[in-house]
Amino acid sequence: MPNPAPEKTLESSSQVSLKVTELDCSEEARILKEGLASKPGIEKLDFDVMRGRMDIYYDSDHWNIQQLIDEVGTLGMTAQRFQETKAKADEAKPSPAGRDRERALIRCGAFLLVAVAVQAWDMGSIWALFSIEESAHSVSVVASFLYLVSIGLGIRWILPKALKSVWRFTADMNVLMCVAVAGAVILGELFEGAMVVFLFTLSEVLEQQSVSRARRSIQSLMTLAPDIARVKSCCEIQEIPTDDVQDGQICVVRPGERIPLDGTITEGLSAVDQAPITGESVPVEKQPGDPVYAGTINGSGSLEFRVEGTSGSTLLTRIVRLIDQAYQRRAPSEQWVDKFARYYTPTMMLLAVAMMVIPPTLFGWTVENATTWFYNGLVLLVIACPCALVISTPVSIVSGLTAAARNGVLVKGGLSLETLAKVKAIVLDKTGTLTTGMPSVTSIRTFNDMDSNEANSIAASLQQHSTHPIAKAILKFTQDQGGTSADANQVEEIPGRGIRGEVNGRSVWLGSMRLAEEQSIDAGLLQEASPEPGSNIVLLGHENQLLAAFYLQDQLRETATAAVAALHRLGVSQIELISGDRNDVVRSVAETVGVDAWRGEQLPEQKIEAVGRLHHEHGLVAMVGDGINDGPALAAADVGIAMGAMGSDTAIETADVALMSDEIEKLPWLIHHGRRTLSLIRQNIFAALAIKAVFVLLTMIGYSNLWLAILADTGVSLAVIANSLRLLRIDSKHE
């Protein structure tokens, strides 16, 4: 049998992002998916409900962009090309359709209020409207007309969508509302029909405004970088749009201003507040040669920097782009809710039909029985609206991801956030994770009557032009000790072992134990100079004489011990330190920070084996590393977390989670944040289902009505949204 032709891959598909005005609920996403996904040539659809965005991957032989926009129009929605820069300015403004809906709500409510006043006047009291007496259902011609006008003004935004759903042989909340209102009108319950339309329209408007707030919180990230940059050319400074600034141009930033683009400082000293990107609470001192990032805030000094890239390639832009992609990575709870809602709505409709038919069949088909149970069936249709259920999870996920981004943690989607909440074991790398990754000289020991100050000066002279971390450590130690370096001549590197040169007319060398052995240094003297556990050694000598030994250690992060303790308090059952460094160094760090187990001198494949072992023993595993050297282990873990990713494109692109700063204490905060997000999702789902279950029971025993049902549904929708938005106010410090 011949093999089937391979399907067209997404890489070969065309892609367009559309702004869909009406896309503010998962119900609209479902309508779009059902209406488009089955069309020939549509490869894939992705939705970002929070920003009203739909990404379409399509075959350009079948579709063009205008045809796709027109096809969205046939589903009762309006679409246009999604423009990031335009959304940046316009996101806070309500859409034309949103403003029309708000005006319709006001008009619908005004006619309803007048109708209620007229009916109350006719009946002598407003409380008579809520009476169970027969007179409560008698409505004058004037009041009836006003109720019908109110219904017409409100339902004009619901009816077209309902008709399109019926045409597609599907039943969404718009169909349920229209059936319930039509039934109320047929039964003569005009007050309740008008109340249902008004409250449903009100819920749509309030939900739209709540979602807009979440959208603005996301979009606010894009407004961090200024639109105008001061570009230095020749002897003048010009203010031009950041979009027009070219790679390599020099920009000037005054004290207190936001930095417009990424680049490297060429002139000036200042402290830069990087909290908008990294969440760091303390400004970072910057000098020539240091990087700066768009959206960060300059301190008290003026800076000049050379632009690297363009406005579309800044770290901030990449973060926002990755957050956009993260919303499309659906969490397990989102997938569960969608599957549940797919069966829930038809089930509730069948239950409503059963309520209309079975009781009259059992108790007799009288006009009173048929009317009562038909009305109860309509109430059940109102209760069946799944909007509160389907909106509960995505709003929580979006709020959780946005709050994390504000605190300098880039989480790649709801799946990673939920996985973090369930992590039972964590693998920690040492260098760059628990330690700073930058060695420092802790002590010096001299031999053969060498003075320590002279030894510092000789070593610094050899290393003054090197960029190696050990060279930087020795230079810093010499500077801290008040020493100075002299000129070194004929300096040359000894590959893999050290460096040699001539200082003050004297031939000297600086390097490892291996280099010292090659210089025929006395073995007993080398044994005496051996480093203590946890330290590294660099030896200084002249020919076969040992002059000094410099002892270096990779400095432990100040918050590492507290972070590990916080992880234990959170209930993480196993925390292991797995490193490629020497056993004695790894043991020293492990004992200091208090991990459960450690392993040193581990190769990359052994780190992967450790991740697999912990997954088998404990369940979900997180791996924390630098994002580059630990790439295979990060990929093997259930969630890979890259430390200090702000300066690493590789870490940002490949890790599931990127801690933009070097603050290890954000790790326990992140797990706590993931658990809180998951807890709010469960609260929202439980509240939505519980309220509906209560009203189903009340309806079955005849203690509910249409307007109370829609009021309850509106209330729970707003409650779950408000509950989710609380995540945006979480403090960056874990309690």
C-alpha cells in the first residue's frame, strides 16, 4: 500500500495575526474554531483571548488575508490585521462594537426602567411585580410596548450570533438566551424577558471591561520603552522615533529617563533600575562596556550608549512576543474545561427539554402544568450558560503569567505554570545558580620570603589585559588590597595551564598545579600549598621557585541558603545539587545551603540520568541551570528554569522558565505563585459549577426564575474574573 502524502507542515504555511473585535471570551474562540478549522487550507488556529488576537496558519494557494477576514465576518465578527504598534496606543480604548454594546445597554436599561415604573404605577406598588399573584403577570399595553422595545434594543447584539450558531447546528450561550427570552415572551412574562436581556447584556459589557483590564496589564509591558530616542550625530542631538533608530547609532539618556533601546554604554556612569525587566529591587551600577536594555530607568547620571539591534529586536520586545506565544500554550486545566464545556452545554439542553416534558407527562398535561414546567425549562437554559466556567481558567492563567513577567520571571505558558505548582523534586546546578559563577580571591600565601603585596602586584601585572574570570578576580583582589600593577613584557599564554611574562626584569609564571609541576617545583612544597576543600588554587613562581599561592572560591549567593530552606518549607520533597565541579567543592556548597543530596564531577549525560531518576522516584522534576551548559538537562526535566537569562538569548528562547535576574530567591516565589494560580483556577471552576448546581436544584423545585438565574450567572462570571485578577497584585516576595 502506498504511503499517504505528507501533510503540509506549519513551517511551509503562511501565517497572519488578526485582531478580532468580539474575541473576549472562550465562547467566541470556540465559534471561530468551529467555523474556520474545518475549512480546506486552514492548517492551525491559535487564540489569545486576552488581546483579542487570532493567529491563522493557512495554505496561501487556498486563501489570502482578505478572504480570511471576510470568512470571520460570516461568523458575525469583525477582523483586521493585528498591528503591535497600533495596539500599543489603542489597546486601552474600547472597540467600536464595545461602545455600541454599551450604548445599547443604556438604552435597554432606560426603557426597562420606564416600563417597570409604568407597571408599578398601574399595580400600585413596585413590590407587586415580584408577587406570585396572578395580577403580577398582567401588564398594560404601554408597559408591554416598553418591555418589548427594551428587549429589542438588547437582543439585537445577541440574535445575529444565535442565528449563525443555529445555521451551524451548534448551541452556544446566545442561542440559549434567545430561546429563553422568546419563551418568556410567549408566556407573557415580559418583565422577566426584558430583565434577562438587560442582565445578559450587562454581563457582556462588564466581562468585556474586566478582560480589557487584563489586556491593559499585558499591554503595559510594551509601553515601558519610550517612543522617542535622543540620537547623537556629529555635534548635535536629535529626537527621533525609536522605530527609526539604526543599529550602531549613539543614543543619549538623561537622568531619570527610560532607556529606549538595547545597547552598550560608551560614556557615563550611572545606576540603572532594571526592575521592569528583572524585578530586581536594587539599581545596578553601569559603566562603559556594560549592557543596557530598553524599558529600564536611568538613575542620576547621564549615559551614552551604542544601539545594538532595532526597536523590534530588543529584549523587552522578545519578552512580550514570548508572552504572546505563552498564552497559546494551553494549560491542562484549560483543556479540561474546554472538554467539559463541550459535553456540558448539550447535556444541560437535554435536561431542560426533559424538564419541559417529563413532569407534565407524569402529573398530567394541563395548561398550568405545561406552562410551569416550560418556564422552569427556560430557567434551566439560562443557568446552562457556560461563560463563567470557560472564562475562569484563561483569565487566571493570563493574570499569573503577567504577574510573573512583572516580577522578572518569564514563564512559557500555562502548562509550565501548572507544572511548577506540582513539582516534587528540583535539580540545582552549582555554578551560576547557587553561586555567582565569578571566582574571587579569598586568601594568599607566600613562599621564599616573597612579600604578599609584591606577589599581588606581579600577578596583577600578568593578568591586567586578560578577560578570564580568574584574572578579573586577581585584579579585583589587588585593587581591594590597595596594590598596583606594573608593566609586563613578553606576556604569553600557556594553553590550558596559565600565563608567563617579564615583570620588573624578572621572568615569572602564573598558573595551575600542572604548570608548577612542569616548572619542577618541589613536590613537598606543592603538597604544603594544596588548597582547602572547596577552593581552587593559582600559583605564582619564578623558574623553579614557588613565590605565592592564590586561593579562590566561587562565591555563594547571599540568598542561596534561604532559598533552599524556603523550597523545603513549600514541601518540595527532594532538592539535589548536581554539578560538574570537583567533589570537594560541590560538597562544601551542598553542606552550606542544605540540599538533600549532591553529586560532583557529573557529565551532561549524567545530569540527564539524575533528572530521570528523580522523575521516577518523586514525579514532576524542575531543573535549574544557566540555560546554556545545562541545556540537555533543562530539556529533559518536566520544567527547565534558566537563571540570570537577561543577557542570554539562548536561555530565553530554550528554557520553559527564565529568571531574568540572578536572584535565586525568585525560585520559591515562583513555585508559590504557580500553586496560588492553580488554587484560584480550582476555586473558579468550583464556584461556577456550584452556583449552577444550586440553581438547577432550585429550578427543579420551582424556587427560581429567569432574571434571578441570569443575575446569578452574571455574578459568578464577574466573581471568577475578579478572583483571577487578584494575581496581578501579588507581591514579589514569597511570604
